[in-house]
Amino acid sequence: MPPELRKSLARELHKYALGLMVIFLLFAITFALAFVRFDQHEKFAEYQLYLKWLTIERKLQKPFGK
């Protein structure tokens, strides 16, 4: 395979790889923002996030307000 063709193919594939990485990063950022907004919303205040449910003794905490 000639070097010029190899470089053009690599450049073409790098565009696709970069595009997929950007899509993944946008998904991760929007997921994190939605997670934070859900945590701060008053409608769901009595529910705790799954990371906060377990105590050191590994027992489930009761939801707030109950």
C-alpha cells in the first residue's frame, strides 16, 4: 500500500474515531447533568441516590420524610 494512500485512510478513520469519542463525551456530560438535576429536584427529595443508601454498617437508610 502506498504511503500516501495509507495516510489518507488513517486520516479518514481518525475522523470517525474522533466523532464517536465526541458523541460518547456528550452523552456522558448530559447524563451527569441530568443526574445532578434529578438529585436537586424537590419532587424526588424523599428519595436518596443509590450511593447514599448504604451506611457504613451496610444497612439501608429510611427515605427522608417517612
